[in-house]
Amino acid sequence: MFRKILIANRGEIALRIICACKELGIKTVAVYSEADRYSLHVRFADEAICIGPPPASESYLNIPHIISAAEVTGADAVHPGYGFLAESASFAEVCETSGISFIGPRPEIIRLMGEKDRARAEMARLGVPVLPGSDGVLRTVEEARAVARQVGYPVMIKAAAGGGGRGMRVVMKDSELPALLGTAQTEARQVFGTPDVYIEKYLPRPRHIEFQILGDLHGQVAHLGERECSVQRRHQKLVEESPSPAVTEEVRQELGNKVVEAMRAIGYSNAGTIEFLLDEEAGRFYFIEMNTRVQVEHPVTEMVTGLDIVKKQILLAAGERLDSLVTPGLRLRGHALECRIVAEDPDTFRPSAGRITAFHMPGGTGVRVDSAVYAEAVIPPYYDSLIAKLITHGKNREEALARMARSLEMFVVEGISTSIPILRRILADPDFQAGHYDTHFMERFTRQQVTV
């Protein structure tokens, strides 16, 4: 077992990892930027080291500073959380070279699944269904046009190294392709350092379904069921739930088994998430990407399985066997929802940095809040706007929804604007309550709100 883990992250996920380490009897090291000097992860870690000024490029993305902090404090492992360096194969390699365990998959697996065109080709080879599209990277308009005409419009241009909706463009007709290809390539180069893009068939009204998996260092892999993440704005998720209202037990087992077989074939270890689009009319799932890390929405899976995924990550990285940590044939219990509370104006979606003057979290049976903020805490303008995750669990979807509605009503954040008002409106929407929604829900919902 590890003696000391450095947490290469901030905010609620850093605090979440500290909680898991404390329960396992492992010492922790927090790293922080000058903007986070008074953060809770700094307060509750056993040690803390400042690694740079507020910009992430000079602190949380500064690999030499993080490795130096690990070496100075004698940390024998690093947990990257999510975001920042969590899916950096280079960071995982540097940790490995420095004799520090990286709590995540091996660097070559991060690289394989992080390059979306390669991941798509690998999943297709292993029998996981993928959307019709290009076999690899496209560099010219002529190459892209040939694929788009073969697949049939509309198509989606996607950055090969992408994430978070960046480097993506929907092309509805042939005449739009040259300009949108150039725009996607330019954005991909600016954000990810490479202009590489590929094309997939565009589904007009899909549902976004993802499977949580765990793998050990001994070749064992298991899935923990699915999450639905279709309520999103500009590819950023707002509400997640497990299980999905659109997935039956039969489909869960069939697709889950395919995911497990594929992950076993590539030698995947630690936590990861396989993401799919569901064409509900055709009843078909298509692989779109994999996240080789813990997800923001992992708590909904924890609530319906009773497993601590962050603890499992640590234990798996330390060499424990999966069959000693996860009961075979695990079944989901009840229903869970997660609402992301972010520091944004609920109408304009503009960031709302500043000082929190009042903060009250709801409680009660089946209610969980993951957060690292408090009254008088300052939300800096440099990082992701997530300030809390509100999770509810019930014996069924109706009970989980009722708990979420009353918990949002009782959640108090003053001094800054948050997404709580729009989350309350989403939960009251008849289509959402009925489980009838897809990835374009927010577009239609926002238009309806404007006209009311």
C-alpha cells in the first residue's frame, strides 16, 4: 500500500481524494496555486506545497513543479483526479520514470484511448459498435468531402485529441464543409496543439450514455453499470443519473459485457469511462470516446453500487485484485441523480467569480454534497466554474427526483450567481421528469424558457 499520495488537483476532487486517503490511512500532499492558498484541500491535507502563480499553466499544469513537490515530500504515488493532467500520457510517463506510481492506467493506454481516431479504430477492431466515419485523421477538404459523401450528411468534424466540445463542428451540407473543416482544425491546433480531425456520422437526437469500468493489474475488468449524461450545454454536462431511463437490464448486460471484453483485450487498469451515443429510434449504441480517469459524475455510480470508486482506484493502483474489491454480478440499487452547481449566471451562463457570503448545504436521507467551498471562500476566475455536486439517491427515480428538487430548494449560495435556478427549472420540466430527453434537451428547454 502507498504511504503518501500527492494530489495533483484542486477543488472538490482534491478534497474527495483526501477523504479516501484518510479512510485508508494514507498520508496526503496537497499542491496549490497562489490563488488557492486558503482552499480546503490545503487545510485538510497532511502537507501542502505551493507550486506556482494562479494561471493553471504555471501551477496545476506545471509537470516539473508537481514532480518536484512529490520528490521533496517523499510521496510514492500521485492521484491526478480529473481535468488538468489526469489524461496526460506524458505526465504518467514522467511519474513512472521518477519512480512515483501514477494512479490511473498505463501511459500507452492513456495515449491510445486519448487519441480519439485511434481509440475509435481500436474499439471497432474489438467489436464495439462505432459511428460510420473516417478510418483515420483527415487533412484536406477532398479527403473530408469523400468521407462525408460516403457517410451521408449531416456529419460531425471532431478533434482527434479533443474533449469538452472543443474542435467540433456539425456540417449539414457539402457547401459548408471547407469553412467548418478549417475552423475545427484551427481550434484543435489552438486548444490541443494538433490540427488533426476526423469525421463521424452526426445523430440528430442521440442520448449520451457512459459505462463506468474498473480494471486491475492482473487482467481483470468489471463494469459498474451506466450513467446518462444527455442534459448538457455546449457538451458540458449539467445533470447525470444512474441508471439511464433508456437502458434495460438486458441491454446493460449485453453492452457492458462488450465493454469489459474490449477493455480486457487492451489491458486496461484502474478507473475509466466508455462513452456512447444511443440512437433511440434505431435502438443502437455507438462508441464515441473514452475518459481514462475518474469522472466528475462518479458519485451517482457510487450511490447505486455502494462502492467507493476513488478508494478502489488507489487500491487497484497498489496492486490489489479486482475480485477482492467488487462482488461479481453486482446489481444497481435504486436510482441516483447528480446536479452540477457552477459559478455561472443561470440565464447568460457567464462565469461568476467572487466571494461567497453565505453557504448552506442541504442534508437528509439520500442526499450527498461534494464541495470544497464555504462561506467567505473566494471563487477565482482562473479555473473550472464547478463549486459543488449535489447527489441524491432513492429507491426509484421518482424518489431521487423528489429529493433533488427539495435539496436544490434548500441549497443556499449567496455572493455569486450559480446554476441552481436553472437546475430547478430543468427538474420541473415534464419531459425530463418523464425521462424523455436527449443531448439537444437544453437547446429546446432554453428556447421554451425565453418564450414563456
